[in-house]
Amino acid sequence: MDERDVAILKAISDLETGSPDKLHEETGIPVSTIHYRLNNLREAGVIENDLYDFDHEALGLDVTIILEVLADYDGTSEEMQEDLLDIEGVTQVFFTMGETDFIVLARLPDSDSVEGIIADFESIPEVDRTNSTFVVSTMRDESRAPATYDLETLTGALVD
């Protein structure tokens, strides 16, 4: 990865688009070069897909809940993660160190759904208990980490 790749990734994050024309306007990198580099970044697995992002509030999934899951499991953490990911509304699962085994984020249609999702977690035999927290307001929900960095910082950290 070089400075141009980092500049393209930063622009994708900032503009929330992979449009080569818009990326060219932002970076000054020729459109043909952007096409070539986007293909290389896809092949390297850096760019995973071309999906559109959703505004979860506008969609109607505006209740965000953060759950700490304390579990006692004999299998691998991956097996337990799969059980957690199978619960409807779960968008992210993190395996953690410390007292809490997993941190789970879920997006729900309304506050009445919270009781149901907690019951779903507690129905997993390995789950000892959960601690749930309602998100009152979201300050940042950025799925593209480069958007939270200055280009200079990213270049210094990522360029070989």
C-alpha cells in the first residue's frame, strides 16, 4: 500500500462513495489509476464490497443496545460467537478479555424488543448473564475507520 492507496481509502471514507469520478475530484488521482487501484485493493481484501450503508434510524431500527455477555462455554469462542450472531437484530459481536466475554451491539425497532432479545441471549445455555445498556444518542457510528483519521496520520501508519 502506498500514499495513493491511502488517499483513495480516505476519500472513500470521507465521501461515502467509491465513485471513481468523485474520488478523482477529491484526490486529483486520474480516474484510470483509481479504477486500477480499486481493483488491486479488492483483490488484496482491503475493500470487501460495494454495498450501500443504511441510516438505521431512517430505516426504523433506531434503538441501539449494547450488551455485555458473561458466558461459561467449553467450545471455542467462534462457536459461541455464532450462537450470538444468530440472534435477530445483532449487528456486531466482539470477543473480549476480562470479566466480560463478549460485547454485542444490536439494532432494534423499538424498546419493546429489548426484553425479547435479552430472553434470546439468556436462552443460550452457556450464557451466565448479560448487562444491557440503551444508547440514548449516537455521537458517531462510523463503519469506515479511515474517516476518523487525518490523511497524514493514515499515511504515516499504513504506507510501507
